[in-house]
Amino acid sequence: MNDRHRDSPPFPPDLPDHATASAWVHWQASRSAWQDLLQRWLNARTDGSWYARQCQYLALPTEIGRPMDLLFRTIGQAPRKLGKQDLALNDAERENANALQAGFNASRWSVDQAARVGMILAASSRLPNSTVFAALLDELANHGDIQEQIALYQGFALYPRDPALLRRAGEAIRSGIRPVFAAFALRSPWPQAMLTQSMWNQMIVKTFFLDLPLWPVQGLAERANENLGEILCDLIAERTAAGRSLNPEIWRLLALCPGERGHTRLRQRHAGSPAGSHEMHALQLAARESPHADIRSLAPAGPSGIAFSDEWAQLTQWQE
Amino acid sequence: MSDIQHAIEEMFSERSAACPCCGATLSPEMLRDLLRQAEHLQGEHQAFRRLTPGAGGMLIDPHAHMIARTTDDYEAMAASGVVAVIEPAFWLGQARTNVGSFVDYFSTITGFERFRAAQFGIRHYCAIGLNPKEANNRELADAVLDVLPRYLGKEGVVALGEIGYDEQTELEDRAFRAQIELAKEFDLPIMIHTPHRDKKRGTRRTMDTLEACGFDPARCVIDHNNEETVEEVLDRGYWCAFTIYPSTKMGNDRLAAIVERYGPERIIVDSACDWGVSDPLAVSKSARIMAQHGLDEATIRQVVYHNALKVYGLNGEMRETDWLDPAPVDQRTLYGGNSVLRGQAPRVEQDNPDRIV
Ligand SMILES: [Zn+2]
Ligand SMILES: [Zn+2]
């Protein structure tokens, strides 16, 4: 095997070495729990024994052969061996997953995707630290076909929360392949926990450019920032000038982090939208979530404990 | 003579006329020629219309270098009935200087290009291999052969190809044989590029090598055939593909004549469209011309659809259900919920120029 193209320079981690090292040890402990979980899901749906065998091979600290080639091969074969049907988790399984990792949401995963993530976890059991794990992800992503890339980025939900992975995350956000971007950005707790502010803002704004729904992004309120509010104001102005439509979820985001311009925009739009219109509904829903009392006052008092994501999912016709 | 021709003869007889658009003089000979072309086209359209009902109109272009084509081409191909394309790995016109260029190329045809095709409702598959031209760079060839196993097992890889001979050098022979072994190891059919120079002997040598390596002809497509090679290729049990080039080499009419003579068994038509002068609609045009030649629908369907599906479906990576009834996860991620069966239009967001950002 030709090793030249395999060694990528490590991303300089921001954390002190000992902190990174203990985070990796901690992650290894959770990793085996997730692997058990994925194994149970697969056993219930397909030939789990083939999958289990591959994971064993991948975890062996072998000197012989080409361990990377084995990983490429098993990941490549997963759909053929296991099928591509939806995981279709039941309620108990969903709760189980969420208990192990808050925000972990495999509701749209397929069997082969779960297996591919499981294989990456299995192969990482013999790695010494997050930097090497990040290099493994680079290697897989750089040689990955489109569905492999999708699975790899979905897996971020379960990967270590380590700055060493930020560079790979940046590639997902940069991707021109919509489903690859979506695999990283939607329904995952990793981005909100790890992205720098500028990366977060790029990711959020790009969901509008890719016509993706925003509500499946986790941490919208927690990560809202004024800088993002400014970018959104410009985007709204740009689209308005061009006479183009906008995903109404943009009002929700703006209401979460309006600067001075944002306040004005929201009030203007509210005054100009006809009662009962789609946009008015969006504006009122957005206002209710705002941390600013003057914006909240734009909306009639709604029922408390409203599940915003469900409301937005119903309101937006934007499909992934 | 048709009514229109009669009318023209009466109007102009041996006189010349002025072209209505540019004012140039049209001789009677030119007028007759124009007329012949118009009638020819009309005949094709009628024949094609007779062909379409009930046939589903589905086509496969099993050899298309789509990374060289525009979105206009994708739209036109989809409109012509192409439901699937196979993109074989080949050279890029410009020789590559390092293995990283190959890695990125293989990743492109298994990655971004698949996504691009899906936006137009076309399923994209590929063949992975080291082409004979670049096999002549020994050091590079070794590095590429090393990296091939990473790609051969991937989803949507339906063959090892295009491989074979170009100048028939020793280095080409070496890479060819190594890849035949890889095809056996990965249980892949092979797509053969036959040399354009010294074609007849090169094609024979290709088959000799395949057989010396114990490769099953029933799992191998020999491409770029012509009247001189077809018989031996079919006799020896291979699939026999014809690339339709717009001006030279194999044209639509010649293909129709070959199908008339040899029947549709194991014959495949493709466009091999790339950066050069080539026609991404060659498969649908061939279907039309075969219909005009009076070939029956079942025969035509076999040549423009079923044969390719059969041989490139051998490793299970390309199935009719992929476009008729795709897996939910593929519909969600790649096809925007579309399947040919349900007749949905492919999702190409006309009003959003930012989709690829
Ligand atoms: Zn060729
Ligand atoms: Zn070609």
C-alpha cells in the first residue's frame, strides 16, 4: 500500500494535551455502548452476524494486510450485505438512543448507514487519540462515494467532541453536495456543541441557499448571535431586491438574534403582512420564541409549552 | 415521389431559388437535398412515435463521460428517455502526473457526479479502472493499481473499466492483466476499451488475454466495435458494444445494419460522450433509426436498454428498481422523492441558482 497520501497533517487541537487525551478515553467508553446499541438495531432488522464479524476484524490490532483496505471494503459492501431499508426505530429504541447521547436522532437513518457508522466506531477502537481518528475520517471522506460520505457525516452525532474534528466538519459545511451537507448539519448535536461561531453562521446561512429546512438543526436558540442576525438581514434584503422567495424560518432565526436592523425588519414585516397569511403565521411563531420582549409582543399569547419544531415542520413546505 | 416533392418539382423544375433566410442561391440539387433531409427526419419521428407507446421509452447509456458534459446535456438526455448512465473511468485528455489526481477523479465519479446526475432524474453508475494510455507510466500505474481496491467495492460500481490496450505495449499488458485479476477478486464485470489504431488485431489480442487469464466472456463487454470486429467478438461469447460517433467511425445507420444482420443478442449501443465531438443523445437517435429501419420494438429495447441492464447488473449494483422504485433512503437523500414509476419530475430547482454553492 502506498502510504504517502494517507498521512494528513493533524489539526492543531486547541485543548491542552492532557484534556484531549482524557476526553478520548472517556469517548472510548461511550463508544462501546453505542456500538452495542447499533448492533442490537441491526440484529433486529438484518443479518447482524456479518456485521458483527466485520466489526471484530476492524477492531483487531492487526499487523498483517491492509487494515484501511478492509475498512473501505466492508463499508463499501454494507448496503449489499445488509440492505438499504429504513431503520424505522420504534419509540423505545429512540428513547434509548437519546438517553445514551442527548440529541442523537437516527430517525432517518437506513440500515446500511447505521452499519457504516458502526464500522467507523469499530475501527476507531484501536486508535490512540482524536487526531488519528480525524485522519481516519479524512481518509474515508476523501475516498468515499456519495452515500459513504453521507453516512460518515451522520456519524458525527456519535464522534468525539474534539477540535481535531473541526477541519473535517468544515468540509461538510463547504460541500456542494446537498445531502452531504444535510447529513452533517441536520438532526445532530455535534455542530451546536463544537462549531466556531463563524462556522456555525456559515452552516446556518447555507441551509437557506440549499433550500433545506432549518428546524432539524439543533441548537438554533443556543447558538444565535448578533453577527448571524446581521448576515440574515443582508440575505433578506438581497432576496427581496431580487424578488425571490425565502424560507420563512428565517424570521425565526432573526427573532432569536436581532440587532437594531433585525428589530426594524421584523416590525416592518409584521406590519406589512396580511393577517392570516403564511408569512404572518411564521412571523408570529418566530416572535414567540424571541428573547426580546418587544418582539414577543408582536405575537398574540400562544399556548405555553408549544413544540416549536413540530410547528415549523408543519409550517414549512421545504423538503430535505 | 411524395406530394410535396411533386409540388416542388412543378414550382422550380430546373430553376434555382433564393434562400428565404440568407438570400443565397439554392440550386435544384440543393433543394432536393433539403427535401430529402426533411422527409428523412419526418420518417424517423414517425417511426419513433410508433415505438414509444407501452415501451416506457426507457434508455440506458452504458458509456458516457458525464464529467465532461453540461447540465443542458443532462436535461436533454433525461428528456430523451435516459434513466441511467454508466461513467467509465478513462483518461482526461491531459495526462495525470500523480496518484492523487486519480483518487480525486474516482471520488468525483462516485460522488459529486452521481449527485449531479440525480438532480436531473438520471441514475449514475460507474466503472473504475486504470486506462491503457496512462498504464504506460509505470510508477504512476503501480500507485493507481494500489488504490483501486478502495473503489472497486463501492456502491454503484458496476464494472472494472475502461481497460484493455491502446498502443498494445508491454506496460499496458501488465496493467491489463493485473486488473483482470482484480475484477475476479471483486466479482466485477469488465468493460473493455478496444484500441482505435490497429483495432482488429488489438481486439483479438484483448480477447486472447482475457481468456488466457480465465475471464468469462459472458461477464465482459468489448466496446468501440465496428463491422470488422463484431463477428469474432460475438462468436467468442462477449457482449459487443458500439459507440456512436457523430461524424466518423460508427454511425447510427451502420449500427442498424449490424443489428439487422446479427440480431439484438449481446449487442449494446452507447454514446461514449466526452470532451470531444460526441453526441449525448446517440442512444435515443439509434433507437429512432433502428425503428426507421423497420426493426421491431423488442429488438430495439434489447439493444438500447435490456442488454446493458443485464451485463452491468451482474454484480447487483444496478437494478431496474433503482429508477422504478428506489430505496426510501436513496429517494430521500439523492432523488428528491422521485421515481420514474410515479412519473414525478426530477427536482431541478429552476428558481434557485444557488443550489450548488
Ligand atoms: Zn474507450
Ligand atoms: Zn470512454
